[in-house]
Amino acid sequence: MTWLAETAMLSHGWRRFVLLVAAGALAGLSVPPLFVLPALFLAFPVWIWCLDGAETPRGWRRLFGPAFTIGFAFGWGYFAVAFHWLGAAFFVDGGIMLAVMPLAILALAALIALFWGLASALAHLLWSHGPWRIVTLATFLTLAEWARGHVLTGFPFDLLGYALTPNDEMMQLSSVIGIYGLTLLAALLAMTPALIWPADGRSLSRRLLPFFVAIAVIAAQLGYGYNRLAGITATERSDTAMRLVQPLVYEHADWNNADPVALIDRLLMLSDMRMDPTDQGLADIDLLVWPESSLPFYLSTYPEALARIARLLPEQTTLLAGAPRQQYEPGSALPSGPPFNAILAIDSNGEIIASYDKSHLVPFGEFLPFGPFFASLGIKQFVPGAEGWSHGDARRRLISLPNRPSLLALICYEILFSGDLGDTENAQFLFNITNDAWFDHSIGPAQHAHHARIRAVEEGMSLIRAANSGLTFATDPLGRITAQLEPLQMAALDVRPHDRLESTPFTRLRYWPLLIALLLGLAISVLARRPRRRPA
């Protein structure tokens, strides 16, 4: 390792760039559901060592010079591995899309890596050559991760902190410090091996101490999670029985191929299926759930759909269906703008009694940023609809139905935004519908599902998740899966949400402790950077 440390510090130009891309790609193996945690401890020291040997140019190149390139190269490797599964969506259209797939993934990874490049450059402005330099880089890297989760609508997939959540026990710390707090912790721990090599005349025990502290912190995290799981009892709600349908609707990619009659036939059959000889079908179900994209057509094009749904539903049952919703001006029969990606609540009379319109849309997936420019290049959004989709009102995520507990409605990747889910104070459980069929046979669906489970732990609320092709499951408020369907299984699943916890440290404090930690990290970095006074 001394050889690697010295090689990294002395490297420059394209050799350093390639080394960092390779190290970043190795670190990318830590993302869900891979969770190769040791990869972080092998990769992040390379970033530290390269900054140790980085040139310090003058002027504006101090910000966009070698230090920026170092962070950018590491981030490019990390995100190319972490986001490689997005390429599965290109197989839906095939043809020329397959040819541009590698370029598109590398371009996206490069775009996101800009955040890590900026973090690296800012850290180098306050760089010191003592042990506190890992605090400097970890602080700016966490700020960069926060920024990419919020800037330009945000894209918080694969935040570094998810590497510290591979099992139920380790997940529990997110109930205290949230995923961004785990990101700061993961960065600090992963960088400790950089303090072991090179020796620089220090004793072995002194060099190993920070690494042993890192191992002790991970052991403490496991211990905390074990005690929390053992000490909290999760209780199922007796007032809400739900049936989640996983229908495998693939017409979502091309509405022209959708046969509304056949799709409704399938959904009705799955909804009323008997799980065992004692199953009463929908007679004992309060909420029936059809996932996102289960209706890849407007209900106005098949008016009989609502009548058929009404005939299916018992009086006490309400359907929550993922479906597009058109908007109309009062008194007009023509749509007044792009449609909404919505959840429709339909009662046993076939009436839509409530709805939620997705507010956090996926860039390039559901709307095209700078639409005319990208359209001129032949780039289009994945989800059908030439005009894109309209943004709903984020304040309306709470769905309250008569005699039912209020649920917090989140469509697809809206579940990713830690601390920004909506009215969590008045919701009784998290409700997430999604369509991950674009990414079948990749790690994408499992990764998305794992991110969703962390929100349940943070908020101390049960999560009910219905997916078009998987993963469909329910968790308790500790994030433990209580029931699930296998991926690509056409079936239905009966579940009950659990009572929410009164609160968690995260719901009480949110990210104020992280802010204090980051300010402390900045203060340490400034003090460590100041040159020591020589004795007179």
C-alpha cells in the first residue's frame, strides 16, 4: 500500500486520471444492492493521496484545476458503475438507442461527477497534510451530495451513505442522522486508511488508530441497530387491509399497443383472485392498489373501465390506481395542458373521490429539460406523451379517505428525497407506487426499493410499496420487510400497514445535527490549514 500511496501522490496527467476513474469505479461497488463496503476503504484513500500530490496553480485554476479534475475523475468512475443500470431502459426502444446507450450513461455520470469535482477543488483550497485533511474532504463531499440531491430538482440516487445500510441492523442509524448524515460518516470512515500509508516516520500503532476507530464505529452502528430492533415492537393496524397488485403491464412504453379492455381484464382478475381456500377476495380488503403505469391510457378513452371497476369493488373498498390524468379548463371538453402522472382514488360507485398528481418528475424520463434544444437533437423523454407531464402540487401528497388512515402518496422516485417527503406529521404510513419495468433484469429495481426502505426507517413509518413488475412489498416502521412478491411475478399481495412510531430522532431534529457537524468540519479545516507559528 505504501507503493500505491506514493504512486498516487506522484502521478499526474492522464495516468492519474485513469487511476482515479478506476478507484471511483471500485467505490461504486458499494451501492445497493451490491454493498461491497470494503471497496470504499480501498478506493477513497487514492483520492486523498492524489490530492496530497496535486499541483496548486494560481488564479481561477485553483478552483478548476488539478484538484477539480481529481474529484471529477473519481466521481465519474463511481457514478458510471452506480448508474449503469439506467442503460436497461434503452433496450425498450432498441435500435439506435442501444448505440447511444454507453455514451448516455457516461455523459450522465460525468454530469453528476461535476459535484464531486467541485467538492475536491474546494477541499484542496483548505488542504493540510495532517490527519484532519480527511475531515476537510468528507465535509465538502457531503455538501456536494446534498447539492446533487437538491439542485435542479435533485437526483439523490446512490448517495454515499447507502453503503452503510446493507442490513436491517445498520439501517437503523438513519433514524438518527438520516441518509446525508450517513454520507458524512461513510466518507470519514472510508478515508481512514489514507492515514496509515505512507508511514512518514510515525509508529504503526499511531497510524492504525484511526482505522481501528472506524471499525469500532461500524461495530457500534451494528450494536445500536440490534438493540433498536429488539427494543421496539411494531404493531399491525387492524383498520386497514390492503391488496397490492403486481400486474406486469409492459404497454407503458408504447401506449399505441395498449388494449384497455384486455388490461382491465387482467387487473380485475388479479384484484379478485383467491390466495387460498379461506380467502374472501376483496370482501375483506379496504384499499386495493394498482401500481404506477398500470393504466397506460386515459380513462376517458375507455369509459366502461370505471363501470367495471365499480362492479368489482365491494362497498367498503377503495381503489388506488396509478393512471394518467388530463387537466381541463372549466366548461371545456378539450385538455388544457400536459397531463399528470397521478394516483386516482375510485370508490365502489366508480367515482374518483381523491387524487394526487406527481410533483417531482424525472428529468428526461417524464419531462424534457430545455425541451426545444434536446428535441432538435432527436432526444426525447422515455415516458410516452409528446408534451411531457405537468408538475403536481407537492403540498397535496396526503390522501385522506373516509374512515381510513391518512397516507403519504409518493409516486416512483419521489420516495428518494430524504427529509422532503411532504406532510409526514399527519400521515400514518408511506405509500409508494412505482413502475420499474424499464429496468427489469438490472440492479435498478432492487436499488430503488432499498432507498425507499430507508425513508421508512428515517420517518418511523410503515411503507406500502406497489410496483408494476417488482419489487412489491410492505415494511414495518423499522424498515423490515413483512411481506413481498418476487420480481416479475404476476400476482397480488395482501398486507396491513403498521402503526407509526411516535417519533424518531430524525423526525424531531431533521438535518440540524448534520449542519452543526458540517460547520464544525469547516472550522477544523480552516484551523488545520493555518500555518503554525514558529517559536521565537
